[in-house]
Amino acid sequence: MAREAQHLFPDVHHFSDRAGTLLALGDGVGRRLDANGIEPVKISTRYMLFGAAAGLVAPVGLLVLAVATGHRIDPFRLSVALAVGGMAIFAIVGRLIGHRDDLLVQRNRELAALSNKLHELSTIDALTKIQNRRSFDERLNMELDRSRRYEVPCALVMIDLDRFKTVNDRHGHLAGDQVLQHVAALLEAGKRSGDLIARYGGEELAAILPHTEAADAAAWAERARARIESEPTRFHGEAIVVTASFGVVSATLRAEDPARLIEAADRALYATKQRGGNAVTVASENLAPIAGETADSARKDPATRSDLLPTLQGGRRLASGGGHE
């Protein structure tokens, strides 16, 4: 990220090279440091000395005028001289201060743009342009804290593209990238204000739906599933049809910790996979693992789980444990 930031904003990093100094911007104040990091003269001292020197210009000018005219100074000429001299002096001082402020504003804008770019690089997935895993983890923690505080539901939907390896093997990895981008765009377009769509890892995506019960989250997931299936990805003039599996869970008022919520949604997702994919499975409120069971064992035989509700596909319910090919 540092190299990319340096490439995007070279002026910010090389500004000091122009005079062998560094411009340290903090709290809106610029300081010019030498190569050893020492500030030779304070800026306030410089302006004080410059102001004192500028204040001597008018008296010295009047003295020269008095000598040149034999100590006979016309009041009108004196007024004109004072006005012209004052205007010139304050114009020069204002120009110098304004130029310095312009430089500070420009540098602050560059630093703000750089900060925004670095934040984007740290929270946005480079391929799909949606939120990344780090952003997902932070947001999930925040939403669960809000659920506990205000006693509101929060749903989590885990999404996995079915047989994605086949797409890569048949059409190439560039086509696979295009499919991921297309599906991410469809999910992003279908979210509500306040929802978050993120790339969880590989071909697995996730959606955080605040203030949403499990039934409503399942309905959203079903709409997303149908849209993914009906809108193929266009790659080099060819339509690549993919489907996706969904696992849905909603945090109850006791607001489970993020790890347990993700585990429950993951079990529901793998139950969908075991039944053939291209469907939505909802986990019930009983999120606790069966005694002695691990997440891997739950994935191997999800149909035996009592905390998984029947699968939804194409708007109809399938019998629990039933399958489709």
C-alpha cells in the first residue's frame, strides 16, 4: 500500500527533496525542518522580524524624502507617501502570508486525498470493489454491539458460488474474476441503505443486514439467488451462467458473538451445498454446536442438524434432508 500511495501521490512524498527539507504538517501548522530534523528559526520569529523591518520602511522613506527636499515636507505629499508606502508594504506581506497559506491548503488536500486512498485500500477488495474481510469483521462487531444495546435483530448471510472451480477450469481465471465482479455488483445493487456486502474470501461473499429478522433475510437471499441465476456474466461474447448457495442466520436479542454467528451461517451454507446448491438455508435460533461436534463435522453431515430449517429454492420449500441435483 505504501508503494501504491507513493505512486499515486509523488508530490506528497518528494516535496522535501526540492530544498533538502521536510514539510511536517500537523494540526494545520507547517514546519520546515532541516536534514537533521531541527527547526532553525521559528516561523513566528521570521514573521516578527519581517514585520519589524516592514515597519521601518515608511519612516526611513520619509527621512529620505525630508533630506531630499531640504526638510520641507508638503502635508499632501506626506499623506500620499504614507498611503502608497503602507499599501505596498501590506500588499507584499499579505501576498507572502497568503502564498504560504495556499501551500498549506494544497498540501493538506493532498494529504487528505492520500488518507482517503489508503483507507480505501485497507477496506475495499481490489478485485470486486466491495468491502473486504477486514471491513466485514469491523462492521459485524459494530452491528452486534448495536443489537445488544438497542435489542434489535441483525442478520448475516454467507454466500458461496457453486462449482466456481469449474468456471476457472473451463473459461480461465480472467473469466472467474469477471464472474466474481459481476456477482458482487448484483449483490451490491440489491442491498438496502445500511447493509454491507463484502468479499469474505475466495469465491465466498457475505452480507450483513442490520435490523433484519431471519425470515426477511431469507427473502432477500432468495431474491439475490434468483437474480444471480438469471443474469449471466458476459465474457468475450459468451454468457457464463453461475448459481450461488446461501446460509442465513439472525442474531437473537442476546446477540451472539461474531464467531458463533459466522459458524452458524457457515453451517447453513454447507447444508445448502450438501443439498446441491443454488438455494437458501436458514439456521434456527439454536446456534450452539452439538456436544462434541466441530465445525468440520457439522459441514460433513448438515442434514442431521436440528438447528437448520428447510431449504428455500425458487420460492418453494424442500423437505429437510431432501436433495436436488
